[in-house]
Amino acid sequence: MTSSEHLPLVHRSEEAENADNGTTDNIRLTKAEETYYHRAASFLASLSVAVLLVLAITSFAISRSTKSAALFGFGFDALLDVGTSLVVLWRFYGSSQTVYSREKERSALLVLAFLFLAASLSVGIKSIIFIIKASATEEILSLYVVATVAVIISLILFVSKLHVGYKLQSKTLVSDGYSSFACGIGALGVILSAFVHSKNEEIYYLDAIVGLAIAALLMGYGLSLLLSNWKKPDTT
């Protein structure tokens, strides 16, 4: 194992800058803190896989009966979150020494980039098809229940992952948090589009527009991750 494989994820120049700003304590954690947040990252990822897989399957089932593009888009967002959480589990697999592994962090971010891009294309294409077919969302109670539960769970996961991700200086976990945020926004879009359509049946396209917005955000973030991590950094 080379000495560069377990270096802090910030460069020396960044450490010096943070030291000048009085934030050195936030860069490196104590051994006990590393172990705690390492376990927290694995727990959050495992929880995401379990909960969002159920929500994804449920969303796909309901989207077929309600013709909801946004709910279908949320289902894909949820599957994306499952995928990104599995990447996080791999990223932090093993002892707490893996916390500062630059190579595992870079590899994980590249996988996340491709997951974001694939999900973006799937959601975008499906939303365009719904607009062309002028498919309207049918309002049923189960749609509101699933979407509301998804909003609450996704936003809790988003805040928790960002907190732990920043503590561990891990962009992989932070990116996973943004995936959860996309799930929450997608689920909120389902609620809003179904409600608006129930008041005005001529506005059938809001559902698909939400799906396209989510696709655009996923595409942008995926490209950002890909471009910033494609070239292997110099560790000399």
C-alpha cells in the first residue's frame, strides 16, 4: 500500500488556508470521531438502500396506474439513491482507515457520475414521452401517501448525509446526499402536479415538466462529477 492511498482529501494548500481561518480542527478528526462517522456513513447508506428500494418499487407500481411521469421519475431517483448508497457502502467498506483514501474516493465519484447521467437520460426520455402523449396524472390517495413519506425520508437522509459527508471530507457521501435531495424534490413535484391537475385538468404537463427539471439537475451534477474526477490527480 502506497503512502498516497490514505492521505487527507484536502491538499496542503487547503490545509494552510483553513489553518489561517482557524478551521484546522474541522479537517482531521480524532480517531474516535473517525470511527463514529465512518459507522454513521455506512449506516445511512444501508438505511437508504433498504428504505428507498421499497419506495422505488412502490412508485413504479403506482405510476403505471396513475400515469404519473413525476412519480416514475421519483422511482428512478430512488433507484439512483440506492445505487449511490451502494457506492458509499463500498467506499467506506473496511476499517476507518479508508476514510482518507483518495483513490477509493475518486473511483466512487466516477461511478456516481455515470449513475447520475444514466438516471438523467431515463427520466428525461420518459417525461418527453408523457408530454407527447398528453398523459395526465390520475389523483389517488396512495400517490399522495407514498410521495409524502418519500419527501420526509429523503430530506432527512439529505441533511444527515451532508452532515456526515462534510465531517469526513467525502464528496462521495455529499453527492449521495444530493441524490436523496433529488428524491425529495421529485416526490414533492408528484404532490404538486397531482394537486394542480385535480384543480385544472388542462394543466396535465406539470408532472412531466418536474421530471424534465429533475433530469436536467441530474445531468448537470453528473457531468460536473465526471469532468472533475476523470483525470487522475497527481499524488506526488
